[in-house]
Amino acid sequence: MIFMAEVAKLKKDYKESGGNILLIINSNQMVIEWLTKHISLMDKKIGVYAKTL
């Protein structure tokens, strides 16, 4: 849910600014943070589960 809210804010900011370097940097940082969290939390849980099979 938080990720979708952040995407909605980026979309709003893009519509308002027409796109700029700051928006691109913020978008990249958001995706990197999301991927890092996803890998460190969800993928590790999947690995633990897969070991039990």
C-alpha cells in the first residue's frame, strides 16, 4: 500500500512539473529502496520456505 501511494505521488509530481532531474532521482531512489527491502525480507522468507520442501 505504501509503495502504491509513493507511485501516486510521483505521478502527481510528474504531471505538475513535466518531469525534471529531481523527480528522476526520487523515482530511482524509491525503486532501489523497494527492491532492497523486498529482497531482504520477502526473498529470504521464500528461501527459508523452499529449504523445508
